[in-house]
Amino acid sequence: MTSLKRKATYVLVIPRFEDIFHSYYAGEIIRGVSYSASRLNADFLVHIVDRSDHRGWLDSTLMDKNYIDGIIFADIDNDIDVVKKAIRRGMPCMVLNNILDEPMNYVAVDNKKAGLQVVEYFIRLGHKDIATIAGDTTTQAGLMRLEGYREALLEHKIIAPRHYTVFGDFLRTPARAAAKKLLKLKDRPTAIFAASDVMALELMDVARSMNINIPEELSVIGFDDNPLNATSSVPLTTVSQPLMEMGRSGAENLGLISRGKARLPLKLVLPTKLVKRKSVGERKH
């Protein structure tokens, strides 16, 4: 028989990807959740799942309310059905890094708005030839940053060639290949929005190998404000997002939800900030 006084136990579901144990995103989310675990006097189990096959994300042991009090999804790869499955079983759920129209609980940032602000900053500095290295568009973050890029250009009546959008999937090797594609173009862009700092650093390294000066010949903006930026030869302009706070808030609010002390659905959007450094310059006419 299960003790009624057992310690509260929650599960953090994280989709697996390359270098997950060196990932700034995963590390900060886990750090925030761990901080809350001690405050809540609760246990958090980290469940790393296959990104290509979502059927194994939620087995019967994860849905047993005798042992599990709630689930945090660090991301859902645009698969709302996996959350619905847990909700149907009566499991309290919290989704991170996704803004959802459905009546589901989430803590997120507005990735589309942040992407739009990046491109508008380029435009204010005179840039019109603006490209992007997009992230993984199976994630809402990747898709919405790309949407923000496109919407900003549309609003300013700037038509970017189709080949100005390349995909790095938030990973080093694809980002490096994407950067080479852009920088070898005859109509090379003067500004590039890389949808993560990891991809921006690969872009800057490729530019350096091709003797393209930053920011004199190429302006670059990343996303995350990753500590890896300290290794950059030119300080990287980027979007800072409160990932640790996302994990902390998600965990603490899930604790409230599981105890019936939160008004549902709980929808929280945290602010981002454009951090201006030296990788962006005015367009030289």
C-alpha cells in the first residue's frame, strides 16, 4: 500500500538531442527545476526521451498517480497530443518553452516577438540584406523565431531571397554547413540572425576563416546569451532568455497545480532582452 505521506515526486521530460549533456538550454532548465525541488521538498525525476518517436514518452509508470504527482515537459516538439494524453489520465502537467492556445499550463517566452525585434534592430542600422540560420522547426522555439524573422521583413516591405533562409537545427555541424552556404553567396547578406548562440558562434568562426570581418562586413545576432559566448573573438549581440527562471517557475507552479492551489490554465510568458554587444554594426553604403 502506498504511504499517504510520501514525498512529492514529479517528472521532467526532456527530448533527446545532440550534446544534450552539454546543452545550455537543458542545463539551465534542470538547474531551475532542481532549485525548486529543494524549496518544494520534492523529488524530480529526469526522463530523457526519443525525439523521433513520441510513443515512448509516457508509459504507464509515469501516469500512476500513486507515485507521480505531475509532469513537466521541457519541450513537446509541437506534439500537443502527448500532453493531452497525460491530462486525460488526470495527471497535472506543465509545458515549458511553448505558448499554447489550448487550455494547457505553460511557462514560455515569446520567441516570435524576440525574433522580430532582432530583425528590426538590423533594419534600424540600415541593413536590408538580412538572412537567417533557423533552428529546428519541429520545436516551437525554432519555428517562431523563423516566423519573427519573416514577419519583420514583411512589415518593412523587404523581400529576402529564398536562399537567405538556411537551417542549422540548433546544432553545430548543420549550422556550420548553413553558414558556409550563406557566406559563399554572390549576393552575400550583410546581416544574419542565427536562432541560437551555438549556431552564431559557428557562423562567426566560418566568417573568420573566410576573412570576413565582424561587424564591418557582416553583422551577427544570436539567441540564448549562452556562457559559451565568452569564447567569441567578437562579443556577440544576442537575445537573453530566462531559462533557469522558466524551469524554476514551471516546477513551483506545477507544485501548486498538483495541490489544487492554482487557477487553471496557468499561462506565463517571461520577458526576453536584446543584449547589444559588438557583433553588429551599421550597414556601410
